[in-house]
Amino acid sequence: MRRLNKNVIGFMAVSLAITLASGLTYANVGFTDIQGTYGEAEIRSLQERSIVRGIGNGEFKPESSLSTAEAVQLIAGGLKSISSDKKEELKLEGETVEMYSEVWLEGWYADAFIDFNDNGLSVPAELTPSSSITKEQYTALLIDMIEKYAGLPLINIKPEEISDADDITPAYQGAIQRSLVWDITELDDKLNFSPRAEITRAEASVMLFHALEFLSKHPYRH
């Protein structure tokens, strides 16, 4: 039986993609519904590197909300895209358990969930594969991937002023501040982060693009 990290309720890395359901096929041509939309250039770049997929019929649905399963799969795809033989696979630490929630082990995302978990990453227990994920939750997952993959040391930063800081869940404050310092996320013109808003496929893709750019300029852990 597979043994998985005790504090993890899901993470995956399946075939470098974002998908909405099982059996979706890769669009070999550019997405037809992203021209002139937010994140067009970043989405096209990720597609060219086979990191994102559409939902069929050449569509990407950039404004659709991202599910937790899609969020984890997207981050995993980005992680695989920069993996090399210079980077040893991360090893799990801490206690393990014999069984895991069947909802994660029997869906289309099961193999990816196991693979991502084997890289030492975790997702909050309150999130299920089908649940929508907020901007603060996705940011925390992405920053966790960056820090574990690159082996980054803890840093002291000057916190950004955030107008809606009171809306941020305390556990995510540090990740959000680091995401701003590293130019992975940005505030709007009123200095709001909108932490509780459901993140869209376009927003998540743009953040992943910037995360990969950041990692490309940072020496990886040896």
C-alpha cells in the first residue's frame, strides 16, 4: 500500500497540464479564447512549453475559476518543466500514514496527487479536489513549491502595505508577502490583494509563469 505524508490532503503532478476533467485532450494549436485577455502572453508561453492544456475545442476558459485539483496539477506541471538531472527528487520527511482519502486516490488526478506528494508538497486539509481555490490559498501552494524546489533560505523582508490585509488568513501572510517581493503577484491600483477571491485559470497561469521566471534566475538546491 502506498504510504503518504500525514499532513497532506492532496498534491499532484500529472502530464504537465491544467485540465477540467478526465480525458481532456491537448490542444496543439493556440487557444481561441484568450486573444486580448489578461495573461494572454503568459498562457501562450506555458502552452508552448506543454505546461498548460485547454478544455477542448481549442478553448482555455481563462476567466473560469480554478479547482484545487487543477491548481495542484498546474503547479506540478511547472515543477516538472524545470526539473533536470541536476535536481534530486525531494524526499518526504516526517510521519506517514497507511491510507489516504479515497476522493484523492480514485479521481483522474490520483497519479498526479501521489507524484506531487512524493515531492514533499502539501495542500490544506479543508480543500478537496473539486473545491474552488482562493488567491491566497493558491499563492501559498505556489510559494511552498518554490521554496522546496529551490531550497531557499528564510529571508527578512520589508512587508508591503496591503489595503485589505485584514482579509488575509494569518497562515498565508508570509507567503503573500514573499510573492510580492519576488514579483510573482501584485496588488491592484488600490493596493488590494483580494485574498479570498476565487482565482481564475488566467490569474493562476500568470502567477506560475512569474514563479518559473523567478526559479530560472535562482540557483537550485544541489
